[in-house]
Amino acid sequence: MNDRGGANGPVGSWCGSQGAAQDGDVANCEETIHRLYFFLDGELTEDRRSAISKHLDHCGDCLDAVDFEAELRRVIADRCRDRVPEQLRDRIATALRNEQEQRA
Ligand SMILES: [Zn+2]
């Protein structure tokens, strides 16, 4: 007879110890690039933000990517804020759509 088939055996070493690097305090390149937009938008939890910040401290590649994206946004935001109000952008988008429909 064998009565050791239950769930009470001494298992459990498989849960938690492997592949858990993402839960640490330093993010990897993949995660950093993946969450770049959320990072810049401030839409991450404090934990993730600091994990990514720490990664950027020692990874020039990701830092470049974040810098570039941040700079790009700054320029776009700067130019758009004064000159292209939301309403105007809507009208342009509508006009373009109308034109496309007329051509079709
Ligand atoms: Zn990296």
C-alpha cells in the first residue's frame, strides 16, 4: 500500500526559487524596454519604478533608449502645447479621414 499520494508531501522547493529575478529590485533589459512608456508616463508602481531606475544606473543601452524617448516627448509636447490645440488636431484628423473616404 502506498498512502503518500496526498498533497502533504515535502514538495514545494519548485515554487518560488527559480525564475524569480523579475521580483527582485533590479529590472532586466527586456522589462525596461517593455515598460519604457509606462515608466515615462509614471504609470508604474513605486517598486517597478525603482527597479527600472536601478537597472538604468548600470545599463547604458537602456538609458539611451529612455533618454531618447524622453527627449522626443519633451520636444513634441513643447511644440504641440502652444501651436496645435487638441481641437485643431481633431479637425485635421477628421479632414484627413474625409479626404480618404472621398478618394476611396
Ligand atoms: Zn538594459
